[in-house]
Amino acid sequence: MGCCGPSRRTVLAAFAAATLGATVGRSGPVAAQADPLLALDLEIVTVTDTGAVLTWTTFGLDAAGRPTPVPANTEVRLAPADSPREPRTVHLDETATPFHYAEITGLEPGRPYRFQALANGIRALPGPTLTTATPGAPEACGEFTTLTPPPGRLLHTVALANDIHYGETVSGIVLAGFPPGYQSEQPYPRFMLDALLADLRAPDRDADMLLVAGDLTNEATPDESRGVRAQLDSWGALGTDYLMARGNHDRPHPGHPECADCWGDAFLPRQQLTEHRLGELRVLGLDTSAPEAAGGVIDRSQLDALGEALRADPDRPTVVFGHHPVTAEAGLTNIGGPPFVLDRAAALELQTLYRGAPGVFLHHSGHTHRTKRTRPDLYCAVEFLEVGAVKEYPGGYCLLRVYEGGYRVNFYKTRTEQARRWSSLTRGEYFGTAPDYLLGTLPDRNHTVVRDFSGLR
């Protein structure tokens, strides 16, 4: 998470607590798997109104008794939870892979379903994490309920993504080489970004616009800044197909003779508010980067510009995005603590502006590499949503689908074979506690909000 992250003492304390929690129930699911093939780490990543996405990994033991990925087929059996019949096969892919990704469609909205995920007939089990193995978690109880969609027509689909870290070579390091990180033979920020962009053009995702909320680069070098811009430009046009905001990794780094602000030369200057429209939907981008800190700031000029934009059209449905999370809850629940998020004065002024602009309904941020909703500090009808990183486990993005009568948020993992392999590997980050910290709860990742957007086009 960068050179300016939390103190070593803070990190050590957080990881010690998380590692202790992650050991709870470790012997349960693993010991229950008697077959030489182990189907583990089951996650119900996505639940929509008509479908779901499940992922898991299959392992065998090598000659030294160590687990190693082993290919197998992919099967999902499903039945309505209120039906007496046994689950039947609704997805079967005979292509052998260790990294299983099953997307189920054609389900009824608002209905509970019982399911089984299998590989070569072996039932997949959740990993030893509090997020998925706790009694009552969908993965542990074998049941999920589809969402109820908002009323009215689908108007827009916006992809929310962040933390590409183009140029990074070791994933999972928080501070000065700690904890041990993960490397790949090919540059993983590039192939994870490729997987994201390919997903968004697919007919079953079909995003109208991509918002990238910061940390496009690792150190904002000339090559990194130009490289990530070129990769994005090969997919779409800046300002039309994709928008971006600067993160702390994108701040000006001294020592580049070519440019004082290499990222700014590739994209836009520091602390500049951006405003765009997707039809009648307004999208505002904030630069929350500080000159030399991991935490976030918003300069007076940018806050004033934001206030003017909101006061000029307070009721217009609006999405705001920026790198740093905003709320006190976000500060208290991330491993870097309160100094890692937006500074309190700016955060409270931002939320005060939102109280006077009822059209603002969602604020998207990144930085923590996790997917989590947090409560506002001041009453305002705004969802504050952090989205998991593109570059590492869980390796994905959210789709914000805006309807006439509200919106729906769903998190998706990217699904190329290379992306699935890398996400499975980096699931071991933070001493194996990444799923509990980064994945988020099923309601954080997938939810519906009813709201009147009937005036949108």
C-alpha cells in the first residue's frame, strides 16, 4: 500500500489479531475432505437478481505432501430452498482447471437457493476464514438468496474500479518488505487490467463507463504513467469511456528529470475536480492525494469547486469518486487506521456538502484494497463504498447498475485463466488473512437500493 503507509507497530498488531482470527476452524473444512483431490476456498462472490458467481480452487498433494493446484472439471448443482427436490446440475464445464469460476443465470429474483459446488464430483468447501466458514455464511450453509431488482428500466451501467498499481512487481507488501509478498513471471498489473477491460466489453457486463478511483501507477514514473494511459486508451477514450482520479501512488515523485508530475502530464494536474455526464447522470471525480503521505487531503480550491457544482444542481443524480475513503468507520476498520483515509476536516466538509445536495447517492473510493460499505458520519443519503483492488485478490471491480427506481451494486472477479490463477495465489496475502480483510461481506459486495431516478435518461 505504498511508501507512506501505517507504522510498523500498527501493521504488526493488526496482522497478529487477524492471523489469530483466521486460525479458527482451520481443522474443520480441510480435515473433512477425504479424497486426494481437495476442493477448497469456495466463495460466492456475486449474487444478482437473476444469478450468482461462485469460485473455488482444487488442490492435490505433491511428493512432499504440500498442496499444489490440480485441474478438475467444474459443476454447480442448484435447487430452490423451498423445494423438496435435490439440487440438479445447472452448470457443468468439462474443461479441466484448478481455478474454478462458475456463473449461474436464469434464477428468480428475491428467492433463496440451495447449492453445491463440485470438482470431479468432490464438493467444494469454504476456506478457513471468518468471512466464508462462519456458521450462517452462504458458503458454509450452502444457501444464498438472489437480490430483488430496483423498479423500472435499466438506464446505465457504470464500472467502479481502483488500485491497478501499474509497474508494481511484488504484491501484498504493506511496509518496507513486510509482510512477504507475491511475484509473477509476467507483469500482473498489466494482465489484471487486461482482464478487467475485457470483462467490461463482454455482453453480460456491458459497462457504459469505467471509473478508476486512483493508484493507476505504482510510483508515477514516466513509463508507468504513459504505460497505463496507453493500455486504457487502447480500450476506450478518456472522458467518454473511462474517467480516473489520482491516488497516493500517483502523486508527484521527485527525481524524474523528464517531468515534475509525470502522472499529471499523462492525465491531469493535482487537486483538480472533474465533472462529466453519462446521459443525465453526473459523475464527479476528486483528487484526494497528498504531496507526501498515504492519507488523503482535498485542497480548498477543489472543495470550493465541488461546492459550486453541487449547489448549482443539487438534485441531479450524482456519483462521486476519489481514492481515499471518507468516513470515520473506514478509518477505524482499515489496517492503517484513521491516518490512512481522508483527513477529518475535509471528510466532514465533504459530507456537509452532500447533505445539501440530495442528488448525490454514491461515493466510490479505493485505497484499502477491500470491498466494504461504511456509515456516514453526518446524516446524508449517500452510500460510501470501497471497492477491492484490480491488481490482486479478490481481483475485480463493481458494477453499478442504475434503474429508474434505484440502483444495484455487484462485485465481480475478473475471469481470464491468468487472472483467476493470480487471484488464487494472492489469496494468501497478509499471512493468509486476505479473504477476511479484502473480500468483504456478501451484502457489502452485492446489494440493491431503492431510489427515484425516473428523471434520468
